[in-house]
Amino acid sequence: MEYSNEADILTGIETELEIEFNTTKEAEIILKSIKPEINGSPSDRTTVSIDIHENTLRITIDAQDTASFRASLNSYLRWIKLSYEVINLKNEYL
């Protein structure tokens, strides 16, 4: 069977990513800090949901194509990393 393009092979991407933090409080703070990004997603090609279980954030990304998947994944990982760095900075100086 021959495939003429990527669309013939790939109809969508769904992934679940779990990120574990030191404490439940850290996970809660990070979830609150990125909540506006979840609610204000400009793309109709990707849906993202995030839930929390104890000290772990579970991120589910459902994208129509690889480009939108990669963009969403990179964005959420950057926002989470930034939030985590701010928490650590605050803890270092207070």
C-alpha cells in the first residue's frame, strides 16, 4: 500500500504526559498559573486538558496534526518550566 502524503497515514495525535513535582502544593500552584492558557487556547486544531492527582500533573493533548501537537507540547512545557522556576526563585529568596 502506498501513501501519497502524511494525511493518509496520520489522522491525529493524542498523548498523555505526567509530570511529578516534589509536593502537591507545587503541582497546584503550577496548575493555577497555567490555567489561563488552557482556557484561552487560540487553536481549534488542538485540545488540551490538565488534571492533578496528588503531586502529579497529567496533561492530555489531542491534536489534528504533528505541527499543532508539537506547538502545544512545547508551549505547555515552557509554561510549566517557567512556573516551576518562579516557585524555586521565590523559595530561594524568602
